[in-house]
Amino acid sequence: MCIRDRDVGMCQECGRIYEAFCTLCKTLVCPTCVMFGRHKAHEVTHIEDAVRDMRRVLDNAAKEGLFRVDKTERVLLEIRQTKLDCEEKKQDLIRETDQVFQDLIRTLKNRRVEVLNEIEEHFETEQKRIEQNEQKWIQKQDQSVALINFARSNNDSQILKNAEYIVECIDNLRLPLEDTKADVIMDLSLIHISEPTRQAEISYAVFCLKKK
């Protein structure tokens, strides 16, 4: 039975039976497609010749071993293994990312406690220093008032009896002024440190106290 005795189908666009084969588009064509349609000016061949050419292509491919199931199976196994490797790597990275952020959160929590303690200790120390400074100036103020009273007094004997105290007060008042300002922490600044224990360096943002 020749190819013409077989059912080669009908063109859906033109409604005519396929009578040739377009070698450019590798598809069956009807006369209308060849003369007026989208296959116009394309090289065409008889259907019988196209069948022989395609069977020759199939035979050559078979001789090359392209149809061997073991070859395609090996490639498919490699592809499927690659898919498994990709999924495994993704899960590893997800777990590592979770661990990194857990470590980071733990580090920040610990650092928060440290910073709060540093703030508390710093201001406690400054408060004590301020109070000590305050007491010194209260004493200076009292000495100033006492010296004014001595200076206004007509009692020479009282002045002589308190001469040592008067000189001590005057020397104390002559001392240079101390800084009355507190060493105040103005804000928090961020520094970055790296944790070298991991395969990839991971930067942590850690709060540090910044003084004026």
C-alpha cells in the first residue's frame, strides 16, 4: 500500500487533503498552503519522498544508539540525583540560616543585658562622683560664709583662735575649679564583629556605648 492509500489527514486551515511535505517546516501541507498560505515559496517534496527521508533519519539515529534505553535511563538518574542534591543543599542552607539567626538573636540578647549593666554601672559611678562634688561645694559654700563672718567681725581674738581654720578655708577656696559636668553616655552606636568559627563569615551587629 502506497502512502497515498493511507489516511494522511486534512489541512485544518484550508479543508483540503495533505498532498505534499514542507521540508522547511517539517510538516504536511495542502496545495492551498503551498500556493497561497504560510508555506508559500517553501521547498516541498512528495509525501513518499518525505517518508523515505524521515525513515532514513530514524535509522541513522538508531545506529548512533540514540534510542538506547540504558543511555536515557542513566541521564535521567543523573538528573534526578541532581534534583535531590539541590533539595538537600537548599534544606542545609535553610537550617544554617535558622541557626545563624538563632545565634544572632542569642548574641543580641546577651549583649543587651551587658549594655544595660554597663549603663547602670556607669550612671551609678557618675552619680556618686556628682554627689561627692556636690558635698565639696557645699563645704566651700559654708567656708565662704564663715570667712565673710570672720572678715566682718571686730573680735580679733576670735580671728586668731581660728587662724588655722581661716587659712585652710582660704587655701581650699583657691584650689582650681573641678569639672562639674558628668561623663554622660549620649547614645548607642553600632559596630560589626565577625564570628570566625563559621565557614562563611557572618557579621553581627552589636550595640556599644558611645560617650560624649
